[in-house]
Amino acid sequence: MPLYESRQHTENRIDVKPAWRDALIAGVEPIVKEITGRMAARADSAAPLKLAFDGWYNIDWPALLQELGRQAAAADLTLDIRGTVSLFRSRADIAAYKQAFTETDDPGFGVVNTDGRLIDLMNPE
């Protein structure tokens, strides 16, 4: 497979408004502090507050959830945390599904699955 690379324009400089830059939050504790603060502000609402997190593999979910539980308890908030891994088919089933789109003459790029839907990867039970 060929290597697609160019040294031209290898540094990506993006201008970001200072207000946007200063609004960024990084780190487990500061992020969870922001989340629990927003939850506490809505805690008196008649309807229960529901949050959904979407993340990538390198997120330390146990640390994040532990800190969320700690800060929520300190703010007198009750949490009901539910994982969603069981909503999806097994890794083997998902790998089999992906084969038709990755086993091509150029596996680095594969084939676009234009008809795919999230439900295709979900456990029907």
C-alpha cells in the first residue's frame, strides 16, 4: 500500500477567538466540576435530568465516573449510571459486519457503507 504523505503544510495553525480558547476545560476534575455544576443548577426541575456521554477509547471512564460520583454526592445529587455496551452486538458480530467494507484491494480506505444504520450494529434483544 502506498504512503500518502506530504511535508508541505504540515503545521496546522488555527486562529481561535480568545473567548473560545478560554472557555475550554481540560482534565477529569475540572470537567466533572462543570458537569455537576450544571446538573445542580437543574436539580430542582420537575423532570429528571438525563445525560449521555459519548467518548473515545482513550477516555479513562472509570476515573471519570468515580469523580462524577464523588462530586455529585458532594452536591447532594443522586446518579443512576448505566452503561450502553450491552446495547450493541458482540465485537465478533461487528467485525464480521465490517468485513464487507474493509476487505478490498485497498484496505487502508475500504468502501463507504452508504446504506448502513446504527441499528445494524445493535443487539436486537
